Amino acid sequence: MKRVVIIGAGAHGHDVAEIIRHRAQNESGPALLGFVVDSGYLTEPCDPRLPILGDWEWFEKTDCTDLAVICAVGDPAVRKRFVEKAQSLGLLFINAISPAAHVLPDAKIGKGVMVFPHAVISRNVHLSDHSVVNAGSTLGHDTSIERYGTISPGVHLAGNVSIGEGCYMGIGSSVIERVSIGAWTTIGAGAVVVDDIPRNVIAVGVPARVIGTKRPT
């Protein structure tokens, strides 16, 4: 792809733009055009180098034959909704993996994946489509992050950990080996997960305990 558009113009989107720029310094990368935003999330760009191109109608008015997108939205549920909208328009997705991240070559990486600086992706890790691994996080061997999973900064996952679809791991949380966390569950900041956690719940504390439920996504 010769051109890239970022869906979402919040702080997360601007961080992803920096990853794409950083990669372009080291290799022949695509041109970064700017941001497309949902009409309900219109905002002023905080980076004067990149414009907001418009809302979803921009794609319908543009020749997208050499265009790729990445959905750089922090909230997993909103990211899922926007990705499905982009898919309905037939758009193709690109990854944004920082050159400052350490990703072992046998990692299995889907499409639309975002990996931030100083993240460590160990042996045989699986990052499914549209998942996010934020700065300074470490993923142990044979760990899997399902679609739309979000790993906040400074999260540490041991080996053979399974993070379900849409799961949100709060900043500084950690998970011991061979533990599974269910789909669309939220783990609070600083929590330590030592047992399996079911889907659609909120868990916090050391050790992490379920304190509430969430509406199914």
C-alpha cells in the first residue's frame, strides 16, 4: 500500500501516527495522509502535520485502490464498531509495529495490530486482528491476545496466558502463567491475576477479584 489513513484522531491515534512515521525513517513506507473520524467523534487535530480528512464519507469519495487503514481507537468496543464499518467499505488494514519494540520472528501477528515502543513480544506469541500492545509491556512465550484485546502500558503477562476478545488490561496489571481471562473483561490498573477470570466482568486488586459485571458486547 502506498497510502495510509488512521481511523480515530485522539491521543491514541496520534501515537500510532508516530509509530508509522518512525518506521518510514528506517524503510520505504507508505505515505501517511491523515485521520478519518466518526461524525460522533469530531475533534481538532493536535498534530498540525496531519489533517483530519473528514468522516466516513471521505472513503466513499476517494479512490482507495492503494490505500490502507488502521483503527487507532483505545476503547475495544468502539474499535470493534469502527473496524466493522471499515470492513463494510472494503478497506484493507495495515499494522503499526514500532521499530523500538522487540518482536521475536515466530510471533503470529494479525491485521490492524498496534505494538508500541519498548514492548517485548516473546516466542510463539499470537496477536490477533486489531489488538493493541502498549509501551513497556511484556508478553511471555505462547501467550495469545484475541481480537480487539488491549494491553495497557506496563502490563506483564507470563507464559501461556490467554487474553480473550476485547479484554482490557489496565496499566501495570500482571498475569501469572497458564491463566485465561474471558472476552470483554476489564482488569483494573495494578491488578495481579492469579486465577482464571470469566468473560464480561470487572476484576481488580491483588490478587484480582471480580467486583462487577459488564453488558455483553
